[in-house]
Amino acid sequence: MEKEKTNPVLGYRTAGSNAETATGDMLYKEMKAIGLTDVTKDTFTLDGWEFEKAVLKFTDEDGQEYSFQMGGYQTNFETDGLQDYELVYLGKGTAADYEGVNVKGKLVMVEINQRDEWWISFPVYQAYLRGAAALIAVQANGYGEIAETALNAQDIAGPDFAPAFSLSQADARILKNALLKKLDHAGNTQETDPDLLRKLSLKVSLDARSRVIPDTKASNIVGKIQGTETDSMILLSAHYDSYFDGFQDDNAAIAMMLGIARALIRGGYKPAHTIVFCAMAAEEWGIIDSKYDWSTGAYNQVFRVHPDWQGKVIADLNFELPAHAHNTQDAIRCTYEYADFIRQFTNSLSVPKEAYPDGITVLAPIETWSDDFSMAIAGIPSTVNDFSAGPFMQNYYHSQYDNQDVYQEAVYQFHHECYLKLIMAIDRLVLPPMNFSNTMNAAADSIHENALSFADPEQTILLNNLQTVSVSAEHIYKKICQINAEYAELSNSEARTAFRHKWEPAGLELLKIFRKAQDYLVRLNWQDEVIFPQEAASKNIQQLEKASQALSEGNIVDALKALYRVDNNMYAFLFDEEVYYHFTEYILHQPKDRLMWGAGRIMHHENLYGIVQKLKQRMEENSPELDGEIRRLEAALRRQKAYYKDDIRYLNNSVNKLSIMLDNVYSNLLSI
């Protein structure tokens, strides 16, 4: 998989690129060679990216020549060979860092921490608005921490006309030291003064070719092991695009998926369900100027290419970075509804101590990091080997150090065996093992965490309804387990087929309810975390109340700290209004097809840009008059309380609809 590269030095197998296409062709042949049937290239339209090169050259005052390989982002920038530029260093690249500095036509180098501070899109667009030729991002921390020579790449989540590249800390230090020498020669005694450093520049040359290609094609590669008893399917998925060489992310996952396919075929396994193996294109990126620009291949597969999979696939087992232990305890992350079944399964496993000393656990819900979220909101109950919380992410993830050196044999072997067993456990089911009580309990917990009395009596009614539905859902789950156990005892193939046909309509109804639960209950906050509908307003109310109280006491600092945590208003502190506006509006008002899996998942927004700027000005005053700001916060608080009440009413209606659907399916389970 590492053979094909858009960048011959660094790798990059990017969305819609020739390298991705060639790798897809190879996987197509591999699936056929393994013995999978109905192998197809499921083609869809996306925005593509070819990143060929980005080489920065610099000669210091002693005549030492340097050549720096830079990473790329999904933006347009081409030089005709080496082109000369001035390079400036502007700290973190916020609006304040540009004060008094002319960057028109220059390269702007900044240090960012995308994991703990802000995403690359904000300083990039800030640089573009100020006239910079391109932004060069250095990961100060957060990602690529394994070595100072590490480069990092992420999805740009911004426009293609604002160019950006990445540079290692080691290479950036050479450039910063050259700037510091300039200060020395000027006789400056405060050589690290950032205000002075910002006003200096270096002469550099850049040879780069990065092209975004709108409306091109990519293909997901699909193969099957045909089922013997039912049209329902079990899906295995992993993605084959990558940054750099992508050993863990996601070559090892593709290899594991195909290794499992080969084992099933060579072992002569005859599944009841059709087992589908899908190598996804364009997981890392695939759409211009969208906050939700990743998981493009998966979203297209289940919403545009094969919407018929919705209601047919009873489980998706998605694989990400599976040949490395991300913690001492392994975890399978899944949707709330499958947590009990997965937990029962993991309790039956013997986990090798050399792989995971602390065994294995189950986490819920699904997160937005990977393709399983697109699957879940399409109504496909999903799982993924959990990978997002361990040190691998901050050290190796999306860097050139994601290579064979991080391979762990015991972990990889265990995951092969674990997920092969899980496939077979799911294949022995006649009904999808859904316990909706987990969902209802999680929704109730999210309300209890910050119950707001002004929303009563509707809030109390909702909590009572959630409790009632939770009890009913628990009864349904017990009945599902009973039916699945009865099916497992059958040995005669005709009896098994007849039993399955008898219960399959109920299985379809359960999948429909699951899809409705995703539509009704799954929302996102501005940090892409999965939440329930009322949680955003609830947390905003908390922070706005803190800010109002602080202002009433004349404490502007604490008020601003609270406002920093309302929706995406941290960016109101740091960047020009147009930057804040762009990355707010492109969520609220873009066409749904540009937002893909994020469409409709953020319902409200509180724009605090004006009041933040006003309060920052007030801090410079000796005796600031804050009545106007207090009234504006009170108005914001009233809006958020109205949103919260609306969300509670909406949840009540949604839970009532789910309750009716669950009651109907329970009646059917009892009457058949």
C-alpha cells in the first residue's frame, strides 16, 4: 500500500489522487485473488487533492544552505520551480500577532497546537486575509511530539484558496535562530522580544505543487462472502487513503480486514449473513471548505452509492490503527445500543497480557474521529477498535513516524482473532442485539448533569418518559436475547432458515428505530463531540450565568473566561471577525451536501464576537461602565434558555415517537 505516493519523498495517498486510484486498483485485484465475490469499485464524486512537493530552501549568513521538506494541506499553491519569498515569524498566528506587520506576499511561519488550542484552518485564513502568500504551520505540541523532526498533516477544514504547509520544529528552529541573529547584529539587548522578532524577515525560496481538484472521482472497493440464510449483511470497513505512508492509519487496518476475509474463505466458513468488506477512499479529507471534510468515502457509500445498505447492515466493524496498543487496556467503542452485547462478547475473551495487561473494555457512544460515525447515523450499528485517547495520537498520528517501528505483533494478532470471533458472534444472531435502554439512560444522565428548573414541568416529564422507555427497552432486549439464544440452539439448516424468516421483520423494525434514534438524538457541539440535543444550550447557560455574575461584580477577566467556553466563541478572542464569521456561517448556512455527516447536527449558535471585543476594550478603562454588556449577556441568556426549552420539548416528542415504535416492536415480538 505504501508503493503509490503523490509526494515521492513523504508519501501522501490523498483523496481522488492518482496514488489513491492506483492503490484502489491494487486492492480490487487483491480482493478477487483472496476469493471474495461481487468485487466492485463503487465510484462517487468528491473534491480531490494532489500534493507533489513543498521544499523550502534557505541560506544563512554563514553561507550554510538548508533544504526543508514540508508537509501539505488541502489547498492550492504552485510555483514554477524555486520562487523567492520573504519569510516572517508571527508567534501563534492570531490577529494580535499581525499588528504592525505587513505580510503581503510573504510566507508566514506560526506555531500551533491543534490538539489543545485551535485548528489549522483559523490561522491559515487569518494569514490569507492579511495578504500572506502562504502560512507555514509548526506543531508546537499536540501532534507530532515524538521528535522535533516530525511533520504533521490534518484536514484543512477551510477554503482551498488559503494556502498552507507544515514544517518541523527542528527546521523551524533554524529559521528562528537566523532571525534572532539579526536581532543580535542590530545590537538589541532583548533579543527574544516577540514584537521585535515579528518585524524581521528572512529571504527563502520555495518549490511547491499542491492542487485541489473539485468534482473528481474516487472509489470504495467492495467484496463479499455471500450469506446462506439472509439478505442482511455484516460490514467490515477500513480506509486506504493516508497522510505520509500511513502504516497504522490505515494500512494495517486494510491488511487486517483482508486477512480476516482470507481466513474465513480458507477456513471454509459459510456465513448466515453476507459479510461485506469495504476499503474506503477519502477518509482523511474529501470536500473543500467544510468543517466536516473527512469520512467522505464512508458518507458517500451509505448515503449516495448504497443507501440500500441502510436497514440491511446489522453491524459495521470499522478498523483504525489496529497494530498498536493505544493504552494498557484495549477497548471496543460502539453505539449505545450495542454496548451490552459487545460487553458480553468481550467478557468471553482471553486477552494476552503482552498485548493489553489490563484486558479489554467497552466504550460508548461512537465518536466523529472515523468512518463508523457516518455509518451509525445512516442507521448501521457501528463499532471501532478504540484509538483516539492514547499517546500514539499526540506522538505519531498523521506524521512520517507512523511507520513499521510502531508495529506491535501481539496487539495485531489479538485484534485479528478478536474481530474474527466478533464477526462469528454477530453472524449467529437472528435479531440485532439492541438495548435502547442504554440510550435513554445516557440521555437522562445528560439532563441530570445540569438540570435547569426553569424548564419544568417539561423537563421532569421528559425524565419520567425516559425512565419509562428505558424499562420497556430493557424488556425488549431480554426478548431479543431469548430469541437469539433459541436460534443458536438450532442445528438443522431448514429450521434455522425458517426461524430466521419468522423473525426478520422484527429485525428490520429494530434497525428503523435505531436510525430514528440517530436522527432524533445525535447532535454535535462546536468541538465535534457527540452530544444530546439539549446539552449545547445547557452548557452555554452555565457559562453565560457565570459571565453575568462576574460582570455584575465588575470582574471582566472571569466574565471573558466564561464566554471563551460558549459555542465557538474562543475564536472571537483570537482572530479577525471575518475569520470567526466564515467558520461559523459555513456550518450554519452551507448546503447540506457540503456538510455531509455534520448536516443538522448543530442547531443553535450564540455570536459573542461583539461583546468579547467590547469587554477587551473595557479592560483598558480605569472605571468601566458595564451596564450595556450586562444587558447584552442577559439577552443571550434568554435566547439560550428559550433554545433549551425548545430542545426539551423536542426531546419529549422524539422520545414519545420512539416509545410508540418500541411498543409496537415489543408487541410483535410477543405475538409471533
